[in-house]
Amino acid sequence: MRVSDFDFELPEELIALRPARPRDTARMLVIGPEENALEDRIVRDLPGFLREGDMLVFNDTKVIPARLFGVRRRGEAVARIEVMLHMRVGADEWRAFLRPAKKLKLGEVIEFAGGLSARVEEKAEGGEAGLRFSCGGAALDAAIASAGEMPLPPYIARKRAADSDDLADYQTLHAAEPGAVAAPTAGLHFTPELMTALEARGIGTTRLTLHVGAGTFLPVTVDETEDHKMHAERGEVSPQEAAAINEARARGGRIVAVGTTSARLLESATDEAGMVHAFSDETRIFITPGYRFRAVDILMTNFHLPRSTLFMLVSALRSTSEMKRAYAHAIAERYRFYSYGDACLIFSHANGTPA
């Protein structure tokens, strides 16, 4: 498929720079279950679209302050370097994107605030590098927390700097496992009150962990989808979580992935027969139209970038033409887009109307 098939025009003023307050008052476009069915609601209405026995699957990853600013010294010459961490690979090692990467050679050291430093151990395409830090484990976690800043998506960071509000705004209610450099943004819409309403309706919940990497923000630069290479992200589904999801499905419940990160990890952990298994590994799964979903019946997600792998994923759940029509409706109705924006609830074609 051509990447251009997933393009659309988005007015820049629809990119949300702050979240809705309260979080569950964000708008929610309901897509399906019938062909071309669209309904304008708000996130607080979510329980009414689900039924007893359905199960919501959250990603409980926690965003770390993964954007670091440092310097590289060569005698009297000093260069400022921006580092975006994207995947931890050892106690003192991270994969990262460097800017400007051309200012650094293998073996050179980047110095950060507080005495933290990192040596460039490897350089790859697109500014990616392997870094070995001057400390490891919990000490490195503390040093990154002190020296780094919250890694707002580039389409927000271009318009404003991160501030103290983002420390809370860019974490989900379920954030527990540190390691992500981007929030699983569908989870940003949930409040304690909404969780109580879901529980009262008999809707189950469980959590898994996918540490979202900075690769999620990288543009697709090829012309054909089959030429695109996904960056790896580390995920974990425990045996208990896998069993809970399988039991819910066995009882006739539908699996509602909260966010594309939950959806991608669920699909990575599910076999051809639809059985979810324990999983602890990297995933590079790339979901495009024609993919048969094994685990996800309903997806709650935000609105995504044109030509992005995430827009391709939602197009696989319905169809490209139907998602383009839904996005055109959202633009005409002035929905707010991207990480701090509004939500959509997407029913797969296999699911009937809510009870």
C-alpha cells in the first residue's frame, strides 16, 4: 500500500496544546459498529457504549523525563546536544535519538547537568545511537529524573515549552511502571469517577505494560508501507493478565484496548486462535489494512497524524475510507487532535451494537 493513501489535511489550530479539564469531559467520536455510523459524545459517556463482562485493557507505563540537554567538548569547541531516550537496553545503556547527531563521533562523551554523562557506543540511521551512561540502575533513574524534562510530542514542543502542569497532565491515571518516553494518550482521558462508573456497569479492567518509545513520533519516510521499519518497544503481559483477558472473552466479553499501545501489545501476545499468552519481549508489530485482529474487539484512541503508522492501525480496524470519512467529520466538527486532544471509540466490524 502507498503511504500517501493515509494522508489528509489537518488545520494546525486543531492540535491540542493542553488537555480537557476534567479529563473525562473530552469529546469522543464513536465510530461504528454499523458501517459509516458516527456519533458525537464525550468520554464520560463511555460506560453506556459497553456492556457487562467487557474488559478494558490499559497500558500502565509511566513517562520518564526522557529529553536531556547536554554538551560535547572537543578542546575549546563546545556543541549543544539534545538527547531523546527511547528504549532502555541495560542497567546503564539506552537507545536514543541525538540532535544534531553529526556533531558526535563514536566514543565521544555528552555531559549533562548534575555530573551525569554518556558515551556514544554506537551510531545508526536517523540520528539513533547507543549510549552508555556514567551510572546505572536506580542511580541512573534518579539522575535522568533530575536532569531531564518531560518529552512532549514535537507537535506540541514546537509551540510551547514543557512546564510543571505537564508533569501531571502527561501521565495517565494508571501510570505505574517507569520507562516510556511518550504517554499512552488514550489513557489520559480516565478519571477516578469514570473508573467507578465503569465498575458499576460490570466492566472489567486489567493492565499490561508497553514502554512507548520516541519512534512513535518519527515520520514514515518511505513511499510503500511494506518498506517501513518499526522501532522496537519493550512490552510485558503477565500470566495473570493473559488469563484474565482470556476468561473475559470466554464469557462473551469484548476486549477494549485503551490506546494503540495496548492494542499492539495485545496483538503481539495473541496466537492465531485468539488466545492471549504471557509476553515479555520487544515488539515491532506493524498493523495495516488487511490485518486480522486476534484480540482487540474495540479500540479507544486519540486522533492521529496523517501518514502515520497509528492512522494505518485504526484504518485496519475499520477501513481506510471509513476512517478518512470519520476524520473529516472530526475536523469539520472541530475535534481536538493528538496527545492532548479528544478521543474516538472504534468498534471492529465484527461487533454488534452495545447492550
